[in-house]
Amino acid sequence: MNVPFASGSNPFDAMVVIPCSMGTLGRIAHGLSDDVLLRAADVMLKERKKLILVPRETPLNLIHLKNLELLLLAGATILPANPSFYTRPKTIEQVVDTVV
């Protein structure tokens, strides 16, 4: 399998996981690299490149919060999928654009 983005020598400088389930988030937080997505995220943290995770689940329990903390300490950016209404969006696409 040729997956250059899952290698430490990959040319990419950022990765976004959207949506990011709490299961995936927990696996990344604990360094599990069982598949290509998890390996690529692990490489981003290892190489100190930008990793943005957009968790999709609420409410959060203590385990979720601890995993989020671990990822923040490891250098990840957490962007909760909470829409913003400051710009007074008129369509669902405009609401989505406040997150994406």
C-alpha cells in the first residue's frame, strides 16, 4: 500500500479529521496506529505538524475530556463542531461554513 501521508517524510504540513469520533480521538490520544488514518495522525504529532481534530459528539464525559487534554498537550488543535451565529447565517451551508 502506497500511503505517503502516513510516513514521517510526507510532504504535507497539516491534517484535519472531520468529523472525529471520540473513538478515533481516543485512539490518536493514546498513540494507537491500527489503520492509515491513525498512523497519519500519529505522524503529524510526531513531526510536530498541525493536526486539527473536529470532535462530533456531545455530551462529553471525563474520559473524552482527558483524551482532549492529552491531544492538546501533544500539540493537536481541537475545533469543536459548534456553529457560530455571529455572522447571522441565513442558510444551513452558511452555518456549516462557520465550522469548516
